[in-house]
Amino acid sequence: MDRDLTFDPTEHPHRRHDPLSGGTVLVSPHRTKRPWQGRQETPATTERPAYDPTCYLCPGNDRAGGETNPAYEGTYVFTNDFAALLPDAPAPTEEDHPLLQRSGVQGTCQVICFSPRHDLTLAEFDQAGLEQVVALWAERAEVLGRTWRWVQMFENKGQAMGASNPHPHGQIWALDTLPALPAAEDHHQRAWLDHHGEPLLVQYAALERERRERVVAETEHWVAVVPWWAVWPFELLLMPTRHVKRFPELTAAERVDLARLLGRVLPTLDALFDTPFPYSMGWHGAPTGVGFEVEDEHGVHDHWQLHAHVYPPLLRSATVRKFMVGFEMLGEPQRDLTPEQAAARLRDVAPGGNR
Ligand code: H2U
Ligand code: ZN
């Protein structure tokens, strides 16, 4: 068999390195040609009413915890009735073996309803609706950031991602310590600033705006890319172009612009396989907590750049998803479609163009 031994990134296996998490992804572009006889599900397409009397997130309805939601008209926040973190959790007793280590954690969990409308997804929100969601994120990050070291705001959308309810909502888990992934990002961003003199993601956003191959959508103050190191087929990274450490620091213009970016990117995902695209999306910014603006034991957080990760599982259609199994579980994540190909496909289907 004749093999051309000149490296072609659209043809030959290679590994890409994620400077943010420290991870690695195996890219195998030649495999996009392989036949597929895997799982084929039928998409669940159900018409939903604007108000559902059985929904625990709709205005005026009772929740499982016994509380009743007010007749809210914009966004609505409540403490999760089944919170994974508790503000008064006691410290664990001392371990009796170094192989059986544990540490204490305190925190709180909230549910954030993006709208009283049961039948809309974020991808269907208008500009005003998205601006309300952005305002809610900024307000929550500010308030919870006064107390907690890490405020993880996220949305699980769709049954494929384990969302328990189609009503448009997100969650916030706030805790007194950095979880593992933000801790890795903290470490790598700090080292990058030390060695390169510029925050990692500020430099990366500028690089992608220049190269353009992986840009999916762009506004004056924001850029959305399929990152060089994307693990999920149509994974996205949303970054402001200015150095912004934390969500509440976004200017009014940057908030309006973020709503615009979401108003392009989310419908683009839906358009790809003509289905409400499932995903987990969430925000990462500099750690917070009491006195977070002053220097702490790790120094100031100038190395941090605010960003959102969007992790959608779909690969080939509304029903065929990427499974992180086998080599992914035991070796490292792997993808067939290159991030450049994924970005091009998303640009192609962007409703009304990508700018
Ligand atoms: P998810 O769809 O991402 O699972 O978010 C829904 C959250 O709502 C979930 O964490 C909470 C669940 O604990 N919940 C309440 O707090 N009260 C309820 O009445 C039902 C669900
Ligand atoms: Zn509802």
C-alpha cells in the first residue's frame, strides 16, 4: 500500500494539546470515512405549551420541596430543593489511612429559570430575553461571588445531557473551594501569563480572530470558536476580546453583545441537525470569595480570562451522539472530524450568516 508520508492535518492522525486544561485529544481525520452501523434513535419531538401545570419550574406551580413558585414574569432564582452542596456541612473526621483521603466542602446550589415561558429554549429567545439571562448571570456571579470561592453557572439542555425538565433553566453550584477542572485552568493560565506575559485566552482569542479557520461567530466584543483542542465534535469556546476576569466586570456594551453572540451561536447549533441541540454550557472566570479583589495566597488573578465552554454531544444527526467510551475512558479523548471542519460546517448552517 502506498502511503504519502507528508503530514496532512486533514488526513493524518495527530494529537492536539489543550493549554487551558492540560489535556490532550487524539485527532483521527481519516476515520470520517468509516461506515456507521451504530445506534439510531428516533428524535423525541413533542409540542410544548407556554405554561405546563405539571412543570415544577413554571410560575405559580408547586415544587417537589413543598415550596410554590411566585407568578414570576422575567427570570427566577431559587435554592435547589435537592442541593448537592450544603452551606453548613460539617468537616469530615480525620482519615485513618493515606489511601482513603477526603476533604470537607461547603456550598449552595440554585436553580435559575431563564423565562416564565415553558415552551422556549435559549436558542429561541429574542435579544431582550437573552439580555435578561446575561443580567441574571452577572447578578448571580456578583452575589454568590461575595461568599463563595467558585461559582459554577451552567445549563444542561436536553434529555441527552440529563436535563430533568424542558423548561428553560440553568443551575449554579457555588462552593468554598476550586473544583478539579477550574483548578487545572487556574494553574495553566497562571503559568502561561508568567511565561508569555499575556493571559492565555486573551492571546488565543486574538489568534483565532486572525486565523479565522475555527471562528463560528463573532461580534464586536466576543468570539465563538471550535477550539483547536476541542474534544466534543461541535464543542465551542466563547471569549470576550478584552481582558475580563469575571462575569460581573462585563460592560453594558459587552453584555448586549454577548446576548447577540448567543442569539447567533445557539440557533446555529439547532440548525446543524435540524433539532434542538443538547449541550452542557457553563462559565469559568477568576475565583471569587471574601476579599477576592485583593491579593490572596495565590497572587492576583490577572491570569484569568472569563469564558464559556459549550459541550454538545451530537456527532452525526439529531440521534447519533459521540460516546466517550473505550479509548476515551482508558486512554484520552479522540475525535474524527477536525475542529476546523466542525467550525466550517457550523458557519455553513448559521441562520442569516455568521456575522
Ligand atoms: P436539571 O434539569 O439540570 O437537572 O436541573 C433541575 C434542578 O432542579 C435539579 O438539580 C432541581 C433538581 O434538583 N429541582 C428542585 O430544586 N425542585 C423541584 O421541585 C424539582 C427539581
Ligand atoms: Zn415550565
